[in-house]
Amino acid sequence: MPASSSALSDGPHRVTDQLRRPLAHPRLGVDLATTLDIVGAVLKWFSTAFAAPAVVALIAGESPWPFVLAGVAALAAGLGLDRLVADRDSEPLGPREGFLMIALVWLLVPAFGALPFLLSGADQLARPVDAYFEAVSGFTATGATVLDNVESLGQGLLFWRQLSHWLGGMGIIVLAIAVLPRLRVGGRHLLQRELPGPTEIERLGATVRETARRLWKLYVGMTVVGILLLAGTGWLGLDPRMSLFDAFAHATSAVSLGGFSTQAESAGAFAPITQWILIGLMVVAGVNFLRLYRLIVLREVRAVSRDEELRLYLALLLIGTAIVASELFSSGAVHGFAGVRHAAFQTVSVMTTTGFATLDWTTWGALATLTLLLLMFVGASAGSTGGSIKVVRHLMLFRLARRELEIAVHREVVMPVRVSRVTIDEGALRSAVMFVLLYLTVFAVGSLARVIDARRVGGELGAFEALGAAAACLGNVGPGFGIAGPFGSYSSFSDLSTVLLSALMWLGRLEIVPVAVLLTRTFWRA
Amino acid sequence: MRVVVVGAGRVGRAAVESLHEEHECTVIDSDPARLQAMSQSFDVHVVEGNGAGREALQTAGVGDAELLLACTSRDEANLVTAMLARRLSRARTVVRTTDMDYLEAWREGDLDVDFMVSTELETANAVSRVVGVPGTRQTDFFFDGEIQVLEFDLPRNAQLPFCGRPLAQAALPTDSRVVAIIRDRRRLVPGPQESLLPGDRVIVVASRHAARAWSRLLMQGERVINDVALFGGGRVGTAITRVLLDREIRVRLIEADAERARRLAESFSGARVYHATGFEPEFLRRERIVGATAAVFAMRDRTRNLYAAVLAKVHGVPFTIAVLEQPGDADVFDAAGVDSTINPPAETAEVMVRFAHDPRTRQIAMFEDDRFEVLDITVRPESPFAHRRLSDLPPTTSTIGALVRDGHALFPEADLTIEPGDRVIVMVEAERAGVVERAL
């Protein structure tokens, strides 16, 4: 039924209603107006973030205008969306609007975040696709870079890259839930969606808004501790290269499990003590923040000591370190205690999907590189800032497999799948299976597309490199193998590949589902 | 003693059955048909009305009553009845509940009732006791299990060394005493010249050690039950599972309802749960249910229980226990070869009616539909039996099975004397329980 006829037949007040809802269509199942209203509100708030790099640029004697202009653009876009759809504060935010809003926010925020890169006229980020890639990599806390020479960037831009990690790590929307009164209704769904991995937000025993605030407080607290620890090594003379700026840069990057560094050699530029501190920060940031909150703030030791995900997470870190170390020691690449540090650092960095490096792992033997590639599929814990599949999903799938094997023999047996003594409901199991399937599908398509595109532009790309780039971007790890290794960059990739990998990072951060549902026809139908 | 019984259901009926001869009972229920059935069977007053209401309680004369038993199947109604009785009279209150949370609250002193009893838990404990002494029909624990009262049938086909010999000369397990022999539904007083015959139903008071010896004789070999197949996961089945798992017995639970099976599997990580009817021989074989050392049938439907029990028996489960729906079903299950039957209302009433007895009576166990009772009574100093040797006591229908003195269990020998303060474990005919209590 056409919109006009229904409006006419329903009388005059229906006409005005239609006028106030220009984006509503009778056959459209998604409330676009409400969605855009909230996206606008998030953008308005996001625009304030540009003030920080502008101040840093001023202090460093650089031009603050790229940041000011980008901030104004974001504010204008936010206000524009607000104006466009009038006041829709009373509309509840349903699941469909939630999915669409998350997908849009994570597309638009990097778009405005890329503006300072373009406006500053830095040669390495002059092409819009490169600038957008860098911004997506920043906000998704991936850490993949197109910069060949990171140290030539101004302080303002370097600061902005690190800040984008930090804002995106815990989640812009989690922050929005904490501050926007508008998101009180429907916020639970959003929080569940944006916190990576399947995790129980109820357990913090507070309102959604309070939960979001507590998460951010813990996140800020951890960052401050990280900055103090790192800056302390500089002040005490343990690491002469560690300035306050670098302490901020690396603490934010480690806590958000991002991977951007201000140094071309990444963490390799710093002293061993600094590298150990970074290992510690990454390991802690890779734990479920809800559990961390219970342990640190509520002092509930049992909430953590009984957590099977945490145990498996730590065990996998140890096993990974042992395998990598055995390869490194046997090949003679490293010696003594420093070797243990290097093995632990790369293992922790890759499995938690951070992407720091102290050595170029690209040159290592097959056992170590394959281990790192596989660890890219493990990821950190659910409810942390890390990407990839997450430890708890592996745990759930293994328990599911054990149950199915049991049923293969004992047809009538009823066996709930338990993780940490809690029964996982069948819906959560189904969505874990579906997620892993989608994840591997996107990974397969992404790596194939990468190879095809490399062939198209006339280059030859090794299979391992193609797999590495797709896994590193989809898993929000950052550096892959070959030219895109930890000390290399993605700058030599074609525009198409750059866009493809940006999309993988976006999909990886959103855990695919909010994007995948947009592709179903019934999502849009009334 | 004036006793008010609220609820004329199966538990109420079982309580009245054991109380009506000695005490003045008034039964309250809202269903006239059930009241009529009650007054036809027993000499009791009946009051039609809401037992959780003041009016009915006052009409029933709760003000003069010494004991109130709230035994409807509704927990909250029972609790309200007890609360009202607390205000309206000085009667002691006994409340039946199905909810373990209420039981817990009462144990911690948060519910103002004198005693709380759960049918499900009493049934589960009864199953657990029988499982502990396989081969018996019923087992009751006295003195924390140091003294056990066993009821069993002597197998007709087995060659037991003591059968046919006078009790005085038969080599029975030491520290045990035969207190009743039931032959052709008639009770024989087990004097020294009486002898046990195959097919007799026997009640024995035994020490913990002797109970195991009896079990070995009856099961014809050493057999400990450590693997139970439980059919039916309703409230009773859930309670049985919990009690057996606590005793570290392996439990395999068979439940026909998918949703219930799922919930059971979630709440018991120690038990293995199957979604099956239990009626397919192929399932029993495939899952090695037939290899279980015991099977317990606690489904909601007696025909299902009977069918599944016979099927299990046919396929060679050595020991079967059925939870009865109706007390009268015991004969049918007996005839079908089921080894033990547990009667939930009787188990509940057994605990409830203790309060109608002399306060010196610590515990009561009922046998044969409450035709016989085993009492645990403390002897008062002025008792005519004090300082008398057991062999000098006049012959009566009551039989002393054991004494507890200074924290030790003593089993009757000819020169053993009864001292004031002793606890006497004595087998009586139910209608003579009051006489024996007064005498001791």
C-alpha cells in the first residue's frame, strides 16, 4: 500500500505524522529515524574527542586545525542527523535498530576519525582509502598500519592514532551507554552486542548504564596504572627512551589490545623491563573485564578462580609461549632469558590480538609462525577488548563436541553443556557455532579475495601471507606475515585490498553478526 | 491427646490410621467426599472447611488440642494453618512441606513451627536405607544407624543354614534379634522354640555389622549397591537422586519428559540423565541399565512403575524398589516380584505421629501398614520393669530388640537387665503402643 493513500484515508493528523517521519516507510521494518537519531547523538559526543589531539598538537607546536575541522565536521553531522529526524527520544530502541546503529556507528566514526589524517597532508596517508584503513585499524583496536615510517608523523597525529585505539577498545557505544540517557532503554542489547564475545552482562548486578560506567572506570583505571608503570621506567632511568608521551601511547595501545606504536620497531625499541610491563598489561587486558571488576573492585576471588575461560586463556598463553620458545631456541635466534621474553611477548601480543612486536616474527621457522597464525584464531577472553573468536567460544564448542560424541553412543542421554559450572543454554551454543562458521567463512573469502586481487594487480602473493593478512585483520591482531609483518606495513596493498581488509577489521570488531543480519531480507521488512 | 489433622489426603489418612485408636482425632478438609471416606474408616470427628482459616480451626477445637498436623499438599496453606494454630492454641505444630527451601528455613529456626517434614525427603531416605541394606523390604535406622530394624522375606528357594531350626539353636548373625515372624499374614511371637521357615516375613533388630551380614545372606553373596537406575525424575525422583548422590552412589536417571529431563540434567551434574520411557528392552540393554545393581521406580503412574519394574526384573536387575502411589498397591508389586516397596504417605506419617506419643519416645518405625511399630523409648526410674532381667519379663506380644546404654548398643542376652535411663528398642503391636509406653 503506498504511503500517500494510507495517509489520506487516515485523516489529517496522519498526514502531519508522515511529514514528521520522512524516513518512515510503511513496508520498512526498521525504524530508520530512531536509528539515525542515536547515531547522530553518538557522533555529537564523539566530536568532543578531537579536542585532545588538538591540544597535543598545540603543545607540540603543530597545527591544531585538522583536528578542529574534523571535530566540527563530526558535530555538524551529528546535529544534522538530529535535525533531520526531529525529536524521537520517546521511541524505544529495538534489536533491529540496535544492529543497524552499531554497524553505522562503526562505519562513520572511523570516517570522521580519518579526516585529520587527510587534512594534515601527511604523505603516507594522503589517499582516502589509506587514511580510512588507518582509522578503522585504530578504532577497531587492530593495529595494522599503512605507515612505512611512523616516526615521521607529527605528535598530534600519533596521539590521535593511539587515542582511537583507546576509544574503540572498550567501545564507543559502551561509552555512549554510560553517558547518553537516551540509551537507557534497549541498552542491554547494545552492550551485549558490543562487548566482544558471549558474556553475561547481568552478573555485575547493576543497571546497564551502571555496568557500562563501571567497565569504563575500570578501563580508565587500568590505563592510568599502565601509564604510571611505563612512565616510571623512564623516570627511574630503567628505560631512557620511555617518555611520558610514549608511556601514554603504549599504555593505551596495550590496554585496548590495539597494537599501534609510536616507534618503527614497535616495542622492540624499549628496554626489557618495559617489554615485561607490556606483557603484563596485555595479559590482564585480555581477561574478561566483568571478572576483573569482580576481582579488583568487589574482591570476589571465587568469581575468577573458578572461571574456566581464564584458566584456558592462561594455559594457552603458556603453551603458545613454550612452542614458540622451543622453535626460537632450537634455531639459535635467541639466547637465555631474553629468549623467553621474546617468545612470551610475541605469543601474548598475537593471542590477545594486540599486535606489538619485539622481533620480526616473519623470518621465523614454520613451527613458530604457524603457531602464531593459529593463535590469531584463539583471541582473548570474552568481555575483554580483544578480537578474534575468543577463548570461551572454543571452550563452548569443545564441550558441545564432547556432548555430541556422548550422544552418538548414548542416544537418549541428556547432557547440558557447562562452562565454569554454569549451564550454557542451547541458543548461546547455536550462536557460538554460527559465529565460528561465519568467522571462518569470512576468513576464507577474505584470504581468497586478497590472493585474487594481488594476482589482478600483477603481484604474486604467498598463501601464508594471504592467510596471515586476512586472519590478522579479521581477528583485529594487526600485523601479519611477509611485507605486512610487525615491522612492515600494508602500504603496498592495492586500493581494493585495502578496502577489503578495512571491511574485515570492521566485521571482526562487530563480531560479524550485526552486519550479517543487515544482509537478510527479513531484517528490512515490516 | 486431642489431635487436629488438617488435610484428609493420603498423608493425613496415614497419620489418622496410626493415631485414631489411642487419640481423639479431628480432621479438617474442604472436600466432603474425602471426609466421609475418613469417617467411615475411622472413629474421628470431621470438620468441613478451609484448614488455613480461623473458623474451621476453632470449630475443630484447636484451642484444646495438644497436637496439630498440617498435612495438605499445599505448603503455604500448611504454614498458615500452623501460624494460626500458634495464636489460637498451645498445640505443637507439625507441618508437611514439599519445598526444600522451607525445610532449610525451618532448620535454621526462621519458621515458627515445631516440626517440618517433607514427604519427598522421607521417601528418599527410605529408599536410601533400603539401598544401604540390599535384600530387605524396609530398613529403619535407630540410634544414628547403630541399630537397624530390617524387614525381609526369607527366599523360598534358598538353603539358609538356620531355617527350620529353633531360634535358640540357630546360628543367626551375632548382635541381631528376630522380633517378629509373619507367616500367612499372622504374626508369631518369636519364642526360643519358634523357627524360621522359607517364605516367612521376618523383622530383625540388628547392629550395623549384623545388618550387613543379613543382607549378604539374603542376597546370597557379597553385593553392595553402588549403581542405581532411577525411573522417574519428579519431585520424589529428584529427592532420591540428591540423597543417593550424597552417599556417592552412581545414579542413572530415566525421565520420559524432555523438558524435565533437561532441567534434571542441569541441576545434577553428578547424575547421568536419559530422556527415555524405560519401557524399551533395547534401551535397557544398550545403556547397560540391566547391569545396574538396583533399580528404583518413582514415576507418577503406578501402571508404568509396575511395567517398568517387571521389565527390569525380567532383564535381570538384581534388586528392585518401587515407590507406591497407593498404599494398597504393595500387594500387587509384591506379587510381581518387586523386592521392596516404599509408601510415601506412611513414611511421612511415621515421622509426624511421633509427637502424639509419650515424649520419652524418640522414634517410631511402622511395619506392615502400621500393624506393628518399633519404638525407641527411654525407661523411667519408677517403671515396673526397671532392674528386671530380660529373661524374667512376663511373656507378651512385645519383643525387646536392643538397648542403648551409655552410648552403646546392647543386644539381648538372658542376664541383661533393664536399667532406668536405658533406651529400649521394642517391637509392639500398633494398638498396644500406648500400653507399652506407659509400662516402661
